[in-house]
Amino acid sequence: DQQVKQNSPSLSVQEGRISILNCDYTNSMFDYFLWYKKYPAEGPTFLISISSIKDKNEDGRFTVFLNKSAKHLSLHIVPSQPGDSAVYFCAATSGTYKYIFGTGTRLKVLA
Amino acid sequence: DAGVIQSPRHEVTEMGQEVTLRCKPISGHNSLFWYRQTMMRGLELLIYFNNNVPIDDSGMPEDRFSAKMPNASFSTLKIQPSEPRDSAVYFCASSPPAGGFAGELFFGEGSRLTVL
């Protein structure tokens, strides 16, 4: 039973446009959410996070939005660049070590 | 600073053989995690150590899997005997002391295991 779901396995976006990656969760106890980025043959690296007390967190071109009532979060990348092409994982935790990851979305930014 | 170091990067073995994966966490980090990545299930937590002590091994799929952390700078994940369904990428991650919350995880580059 997947508590964190990324329903889009892949996404293609033109360079300069906005990329929107989505993530849904089922456990209302989750209170901290993270996005990780993974290039081929490398480990995931932390990108951005958000606490459940906020509904938005921004870091440069990356913004994460949290809709607690819908149990949904999204990562916006504006503008998208070819170097953003990677697999993006969302993860959630209820404030403990136990991070639950989604299955990932492969983003391809077309030049 | 060196990141999390895993070895081997690639392992191809035959069904029934023993496999040992190794991990060196970042110095000063007191939490260590072993994850398995598959297409169907994404990143699954196998086991979590805190201060070298196994805290949660509920994600270890079967008794064929075992993990140890004899000291703060080394951990192993062993599969014996290995089966084709164990084929996956295995990641080790560590995180610094942060109270009861793991904070950001720092991942190694992974060990890709293929069991024939």
C-alpha cells in the first residue's frame, strides 16, 4: 500500500517553460515533505522541503506547494533547464526517521 | 568532504550466492539507512541504525537479508542466499544528529545488484 504516490512516471517539458511534478499522500500524520533529485548512476540528492505548517516554500527556481486538505504536494520548476532532467522523488515523514518515498517521476527538459 | 561511500558499484552474481554490500557514512553522522530502489516500489527503507544500533529493521524483506554496523564508519548489508528478485539498486544514506528527526538524508551512489 503506497502511502506516497507519484502517478506520473514521466514528464517532458520544453526548456524555459514550467515543470510541475505532483505527489499525493494518504497518511494525515505526515508533517514534513521533501523532494529529492536523482541523476543516472548517482544517489538521490536533497532538493527542497516543506513543513506542514506552511503551504509554500521557495528556493530559487524551485517552489514546493502543499495542499493539506487534498493531501497533495507539487514541485514547480521555473524556468526549466536541460540540467533539470532527472528523476524526482517526493518523500514524507511524520517527524521521525521513517521517510516514505514515492516511485519517482522522470523529468526530461527538451532544449 | 567525502560523501557516503558504497561498494561495490555493480555486482553480478548467480542465484544462491552470498552478496555483501558495504557503506561508509559521512563522518559525524549518527544515523544510517539502507534503502532499496525498484521500479515498482520506488525507494524502500530496509533498515535504520542510530549510533550503530539497529532501531528499525521492519523493512528487511526476509531472513535472507541481514545488516550490521560494527562501528560508526562502516555498515554492511548481506543477502544470503541471493535470488533473482533481489536485483535492484541498494542505497546507503546517512544523516547528522538532529534530535528525533532525521533531517536531510545524504545518499551514496548506490550498488546495483543483478542476480542471475
